[in-house]
Amino acid sequence: MQKIAPCLWFDGNAEEAAHFYTGVFNDSRIATTMHYTDAGPRPKGSVLAVTFELEGQAFIALNGGPEFTFSPAISLFVHCGSQQEIDGYWAKLSDGGTPQQCGWIQDKYGVSWQIVPDVLDPMLRDPDAAKASRVMQALMKMVKLDIALLEQAYRGG
């Protein structure tokens, strides 16, 4: 068990969300499901929490109620090695959700994701400020990130 695991607060659809997320990522599984008891505060037998793993990262989906909602101030960053990987995650996570600028998606549950190619970080960190600036300018015009266009900007084309 990981020392630290993000806990995502849902309003009655934690189990549905956990199944959705484990369907998006290949190396994923539902680990445990806990149910409310007589002590409440939700109906006895309803799902309290689902522990699940995505690509080796543990998460807890909690049915806490309507008191709190998600914000883009916290997002889940997905490292992608190829455009095909970006396109696959983008299609699945944006289904019913809202694509946003710079590779961000707010999924149908309100959770924010960043779908980012691994090649972006070294381009933005390049000691050649002109290259890094061109990449940033190209990035700011994109919704779903396009590796070929980022690389083109990096090369100056």
C-alpha cells in the first residue's frame, strides 16, 4: 500500500467513476469496496468508498455527498509517450467531459486531467530561450496537445 493516495470526493457515483477510470487506463484495477453501515450517514449498504489503482497509483473514491466539488486547482497529470497515447486518453476522458486549453480535460465527474507528452518538458526547459518560447506559444494555442506541432515550433518551422 502506498503511503499517500489521493482521495476523490464524489456525490453518490464513486463506484461508477472508479469503474470508468479503470476502463481508461490499461494497468488498472478495483482493489476494495467499502459500504456504509448502520452508523450512516448514507443509507446502509450503499458504497462508502472504492480503492482503485491506475498504472500503479492508488486512489480512493469516496461517496461523501454534495458538500464539496472538484476544482481544476487539483489535477491528475498523465505522462504520454506518443500522440497515439494522447489521442486515446483524450478520447476516453473527454467523453462526456469538457476539453480545455493546454491539454487539460475536465471529465464527466468534474475531475481535471492534464494529458501531456513526455517530450514537452525538455522542450520547455531548453536553454535556448527562443525554442522554449516558441513551444510555449504553440502550446497556448492548443486544446489537445499535438506532438508534431510542438516539435515543429521547437525547430522553428
